[in-house]
Amino acid sequence: MRSDRDRLTAELHSAQEPNTEQKRRFAEFLVKRYKRKVPLHWERDDSLKSGFRLQVGSDIYDWSLEGRIRQFQDYLRQVHPGQEELVPLMRQAVEDWSLAVVPEEVGRVLTVDSEIATVDGLEHAQYGEILLFTGGIKGMVQDLRRDTVSCVIFGDAEEISAGSLVRRTKKTAGMPVGEGFLGRVVDALGVPLDGKGRIQAEGRRPIEAPAPGILDRQPVNTPMETGLLAIDSMFPIGRGQRELIIGDRQTGKTAIALDTILNQKGKDVVCIYVAIGQKTSSIAQMVENLSRRGAMEYTTVISAPAGASAAMQYIAPYAGCALGEYFMYHGRDALVIYDDLSKHAVAYRALSLLMGRSPGREAYPGDVFYLHSRLLERAAHLSDELGGGSMTALPIAETQAGDVSAYIPTNIISITDGQLFLESDLFFSGQRPAVNVGLSVSRVGGDAQTKAMKKAAGTLRLELAQYREMEVFTQFSSDLDETTKRQLVYGQGLMRLLRQPQYAPLAQHQQVILLVSALGHVMQDIPLDEIDCFEDRLLAYMEEQAPDLCHRIEMTGQLSQEDREEILQLAREFLETFQSGGKRGG
């Protein structure tokens, strides 16, 4: 990098040697621009059929035919049709355009190592800036050193070689945004992957943006219902919250996220699913499931599979966050799922090691905490002055052997507003979702929980905790009294109640009816293997016998004492029918 401005020299490249008059004009230009005499050297370049290229230090004035076309293209990109017709606007733009003497800062590639390029000559390059390599391949600056910059490459690194020219764009990485992305599958740069054609973007947002400030936010006060009884009753999630889903591999983390997306149907919530480091077949299956159930209409899938470069996996969650922010700042509610941030941290670690950064704990770089904090802090419930929109984040993290004290899980737990811990033993015993009641928590969602759900859930969490404690204690005793036996059966019934098949989210009034009935000991004497049947029939019976009650709970979120008593009365009536053989007839 030629950082010593006192030894500045100018190199003129052209197919023909300039004459005396042209050299004089170049010398005057250099004095005017750099406030000193700059030695000028001419070099023949037969590739320049028209015009010239002047390099002064790291500045390049490209007046070749290629450079003039590129400058004109950049000018046209700034033309926005708006309400005007495109053809007259383009005609006026062409008439107004004139070639400007604008220096480009151009560097050269020193080395290319896997997905990292080291570039010399870019004195003023900034962190996060997009660079343009020969052939149109883009990269992003990730490391600034004394004489060089290191950047990650978005594309095929084999097309880049040592000595290739690199141009600054003076732009940071951005994500195209707009309504057109709903129902589509795109990569981390917004390029469609579903074969449905080009997406008409309504704007562009930087993938790295500051989080809303304190005064720009309001408290979390609106529920983001998952449709899962175990979560909505005990660990509710509010709009604008960050709730971590954490557990070992294959414990149902993604299933919770997908059920949450399905439950947003008809609720004017935009969903963004960011798949990081997953198998392509798994992503395709997930898209198929969402499409079959009508959820892709309000969902965007950003795919950075295991086969994608570490650079694409690294920027994917930020791209998803930028798209979510577009809807949030337009007064909409967005739900963003990052699946998962453990693989995201691994991708960032790979890039950091390739750039030669000092490894820390578990070989992760020192700024790995900031990696996720600056992402998750962007989730918020905006103030009414800013439109009142919200962005809810559901990050997913994978543990090894249930170890929540590992480096990455610990970091993410400290950033989020609670966690849903999925336990392997519960999962393999058939309890799904396998939420551990003791280790799971929602720190702000309770403020967004409806009064109906609060009243219905009542002492559920306490009674489950007592059941688990009693279950452990009774393992050491073979002789149990009747009271203890009934308490165990009651606890087993509650655990069975919280079982829920995938792709079957429950509405709020359905959850309230089941909770009131169960905690009112209506299901006490029903055999465990018949509880699922009882639940389905009970809900159908309630819809038939008390439609006004169901509608009132759903719309108001309130549960009066009269409503509670009516639910219990109808549930007991149905219980008699069920026990007398109605279960076989219906």
C-alpha cells in the first residue's frame, strides 16, 4: 500500500503515448488535485483501445471505454421511476449525464486462501464495505491491517487470482427488501433460489444496522402465540422478545419454530426463517411442509445450507434481520427464526481463523459475543412514534449432551430474554414438545400473556414441578398411599395434556378450555392412553355447545369466573358421556 504521500507518483496507461500538450494538461491536473508536482510515467497498455487509465497512488482515474461505461451504469442505478414513466425519465437521464473526473480507489489481490482474499492498495477501505473483484465477484471487508485488508468472498474464489484488480464500492453490504420476498426462497444476498423468477425489490437495507435505542422502544405487551400449550401457558413469548430455543440435536427445536410459523396464519405477522448450515434436503422438506399448509404466503426462507460458503452462512442471519426490520419499520409485526446460531458461530470461527485472528476459548475469536449481541439486540417492539411495529427473534442453539454451560449457548442465553430448554430424555420418552419446565423461562413474555391464559394456567407450573419431585422420590419407595398415587396420576395426566403433535397448533380458546378442565381435575380418572381422544372430543363438544363462549375468549383474551364455571360444567357433562361409551360412538 502506498501510504507515503510524499513519494507520490502517477502512472498513465494507454495504447498510444500522449503528446507534449496532453502531458502538460495531465501535469496541471495533478498539481491542482494533489497540491504538488507529481512525477508522471507513461506505460503502454494495448488492451485500452480507447481512452486512458491514470493511477496516482491508490487512486485510479479510469477514462477507458470500460471505465466510462461503468460510470454511466452507476449513474443509471440512481434513477428511480417513482410516479413518472420510465422512458422519458431515462431519456432525460441520458441527456443530463456527463463524465465526471472521479478517482476510484483500486487495489490488487496479494493472496487468495479458500474464501479469504488479502488485498493491497486500499488505503481508505472500511470495515463491512463491499469490494468488487475482476469478473463481477463481490467481497466484504472483514479485517483492517496496517498495509492490507482481508475480505470474505461471495462467490467462486477460484476465479480470483493474485494480481487481480479490486475496486471499492464505498457501499456496505445490503439486502434487497420488499413485499415481493414473501413466499420466496432466497440466498443470503437476496438472490432467488426457487426458480420463480426475479423479485421486485422496494428498497435496500444494510445487513449491519444499529439496534433501536431505549427511547425508540416500548415494553413487550402483545403475545406472540406459538399454538403450543406447553409454551403459551408457562413460557409465553411477546412481540419484540428474544426467546432462545436450546437443546441437543434431534430434540424438536425446529419443530417448535415451524409450529410457531404455522400459528401466525391470519394474524398479519410476517415470518422469516433463516436456515444456517442445514442440509439442503431438510430445507426443501421444510419449505414443502410450509407450502402445503398455506404458511409460505407470509413467510420468506433465507437459505445458507451446509454446502454454502462460510461467508454466506455468516451474513445470512443479518440479511434475515434486515428483511425483518423493513417490515418492523413499516409498522408490521415480524417473526425471525435463526436456525441455528451454533452453526453460525462455527462459520464465523472458520473465517476468523483463515484471516489469522487470534483464537480464544474453543478456538472462537474474542468478538464472538458481539457477533450475536449486535444481531439479537435489533429485535424490538418500536414506540408508537415509529409506527409501533415489532420484530420477534427466536434464535436456536444446539448443545452437546445437554451442556448449557458451553461457550456459545452461555453467550446467547445471556443476550436473550429467556430460553426453552428441550431435554433429550423427555423427547425420547414421547413428551413432545420436550420442554424442561425447570430450566425453561420467559423473562418478559408474562407481561404479554392474555388474562385468560394467565387465569387458566394458574398453578400449572408449580404442580408440574411438584409432580417431577414426587416422581423422583417415589422411585425409592414401593409402598405408596392412595393420596400419593392420585397425585402421581394427576401429574402424569398433566404431562400427557402438554403433549402435542407437530403441525397442530391450538387456538387460544382451545388452550384455555383444556387448562381449565385439566386443573379442575376433570381428567383425573381418564386413562393416559385415552386423554388425547378426550381432548379432541372435548374441544369439538365445546365448539358445538358454547360457540359464543369460545368466540368471546378468543377475541377478548378475558376469562371471567362465570366463564370458568361454564367450562367446568360442560367438561363434566362431556366426561359422563365419554365414560359411558360416547368415546366409541363419535
